Amino acid sequence: MDLLHEVLFRSADQHADRVAIYGNSEVVSFGQLASRVQHLAGALESLGLERGDRVSLLAQNRTDYLTYHYATTLLGVILHVMNTRHVVPEWSWAINHAASSALIVDEPHAAAAAALRSECPSLRFVAGIGPVPGADFSTDALVGAGKRVLRAPSLASDHPVLLIYTSGTTGLPKGCLQSHQGSTTIDELTADAMGATETDVYMAVMPYFHQAGMIRSRAVMLRGGSNVVPEGLGMDAIADLMAERKVSITMLVSAQQTLTLLDKAVKQGRDYSALRLLISGGGMGAKVMPLLKLLCDTLHCDFMGIWGQTECTGPVTVVKGDVAFSNPYTCGKPMNGIALQIWGADGAPLASGETGEIMVRSRMTARYHDDPVANAALYTGEWLHTGDLGKLDADGYLYFVDRKKDLIKTGGENVYPQEVEAVLNQHPSVAEVTVIGLPDPNWGQAVTAVVVPKPDGRVSLQEVRAFCQGKIAGYKIPKAIELVDKIPKNETGKVIKRELRDRFAKHR
């Protein structure tokens, strides 16, 4: 089994002069990327980083995001990738839970780095990608001073390479550890599913801190293809860059991204003839899939939908083309080497058509950092509990039904209602609140607060959104509010959220 950095170095040996990454203002060949990775690894080693240490990375997509990814894997250091949409209290909690030894930031996060340095005692230094005021080192300086590291310390295939915090069932995030074996295996499967070749150019629209981010970039480079990594660009500029760089594969997850690309092609006449494959979520439903079909028909490209989880190291199922469009609710079939079952409450597999928990068995499954209780609950034997409800049809196609817990999916991000409720319960006019996700054509689900106001209290959406600013990430802030006299509960005092979802979904 190859280690993750060994895959990059093999691609560099085979495609040394081919372009690995197009940045906003730089072009990096495979040979240059491999050399930069090796010198950065040497510099990090000289700063005292050792096998098993954690390093937190807070940055937008950029060339050196991938440089740090491979440099840390070479050293056996675990890279903790952080959501740029969070705020300082959320970042500091994750860094402290990870006990990270170093923080890597880009210029837009310089102010946050100063705050995090004071709140996170485990941090020994801060390094900047680009000119970052207050950083102890710049990445360019580290690369220039670093002694080239050619071989990693002794590493097993199950050694972690990435730490990604994901919403959990306790209301606090869980740190998911992904291994060399899981990462290299899912990259191979993804490259096969995409039909990736050395002529492909992938546009990295998805943020690298996200589960869906780095996999396709790595998979394309595995086959000698190139990445376009936009640094701090909005979707309008990204769409222009896609035409200029003749992008052949990309991934879009929101209706707004799709509409922007469609507008560029139809109204502005931009040339996307190089685009051959559009990737998005599988089973997006009857409102979203027709829009994706329109885009694919307009651009004459193929479609691939995926469904997966961070705990599964990425995609689990794939659905393509006509099957996806004619059956918009299916997530597809499992990729090679992945087994799916639907289990009932008694832990027994269910027959096709029956709804139960989606269970996954593969070589890519992960574990949680410093959370033995969660790890014990994550598996039954070799089977991973996804916490999602679904069903399989007679042909083996998966249909996602609901979340076993109350996790909300909005714009590709996970929101745990309890975290939002904890903030809203501090509002002076809120007597009681519960948070639910309601169907939304643009976001998948809209975070919705159901509020019982205090007597004579006044609660508006504008007030609630302003109150939440700076306390939780923007995507967690409610997009809608419903005022009620009473929140329905069962005999044990638990909120009956399904009743609220059914009630308010009818009005949307």
C-alpha cells in the first residue's frame, strides 16, 4: 500500500514537467510541487514537528494548501483542516481539542491568528501562506531554508493524514481522522469513477477544508492531470477562469453556482467546450436535478452524483448521467470495494425497500481523535454506523431518507441544531426555541428557528440574525424564523421535530 506522499512523488517522476497546479498568478509543475513539499517538510521537521503531531491550517484554497498537505504526510504529522466560515470561538475549540502544535494561515485570517495564538496554549508557532502580519515564518522562507526530506519516518498505512471536524450527535464537533490507506484508496476509486487522465484539468471550487475538497484534486494529479486552484475568487470569477483554463472537470454543490455557470455560457457566450464532467451531490431531488441536467445539456458534458461521509473518507456511492436525471432521488450504487447494508433497530439487515440506518463496510472508514466513547459507537464489527437513514431498491440503488439524528445539511455544510439553540436561548426575548431544517431549493435545507417569544417580547428574523453574528458561523445562523405559542413535545419532554418540519414545510 502506497503512502499518500509517495503517490505524489511517483506522479512527479512520471510527469515532472507537466502542470500540477494553476494558481491565480503562478504555474507549478509536478516536479516543482514535489520539491517544494520536500523542502517544506524539512523546515517543519527542523521546527520540532514530529510523527503524530497536529498542525492546524486555516486558509482559502491555494497552491500551498496542497503543499502543506503533502509535507505533513511526509513527516507523519496530522493536518487539521479548518472551516474558513467559522469564527474564533469555533476555531479555538477545535485547535485546543486537537492540541495542535502549529497554525498555518493565509492573509485574510491574520487577525484571527493573533486571537487564536492567545487562546490556544499548545501552539508553538504560526506560519503564513503569503504575507501574513504577525506570523513567525512565511512559507516561502521555510521552503528556502528547509533541508530536503526524501523519506518519511516509519509509517503504517493506517497512520492518520487528515483531521476534519464534523458535526456529531452530542452537539459538539468530532475530529475525524483519515488515514493513508483510506485516502489513497478513495483517490484511486475517484480517479476511476471520473475517468481521469493526464489531459484533465480540474477546477477546485469546493473548499479544501471540506470532505469533498481535496479528494478530486489528488485523484486528478494521481493520473498526471492538472488543478486550477482559485485563490479568494468568487463564483463569477471562477466561472471566467474555467473557460480560460479549459477546465474539463469540476464540482458544484449549490444552485447559485450552477446558475452562474449557465448564465456565463448562455448569455455571455463563454466557451466551456472543454468541460466533460460535472460532479455534484447524488439524489438531490426533483427541484435540483432538472437544473443540473439543463446545465449538462447546455454544456454537452456528463454528470456524476456522489453521496458519502467524512467518516467514510469521502464518496460511498456514485450515480451517473441518465440514471441520475431520470431518478433524481437515488444516490447511486456503492463504489468498488464498498459494501452497503440497511439495518433495522435490532441490528439486522433489512430487505430492499425498507428504511433503516445506512451501514458501510470498506477499507476507507476512519476513526475519531481522542474520543473513545464515540469510536466505540461508530462501528459494529466491520460495519460503520453512518447515522443516516436510507433504503436500497431491488437493483441496489441507495435512497437517502433522513438523518437519524437532527443534523441539518445546508449548502454542503453540516449544522447541528443544539449548537444554534444554545446561542438563541441567550436572546432576551426568547422563551423557548428549537431549530429544524426545512427544504430549500438553493441550500438543500434552510436553518429555521421555531421560537416561543417571552410575554411582551419581540423576536424578528433580523434581530435573531444580528444576535448570532460572531457567535456561530454564518451558515449556521437561521435563514427563517417561525413564531409559535407552544413547541410540541412527547411524554418524556423531547421536542417532536418531525411534526414541526411537516407543519412548516407545507408553507414553503
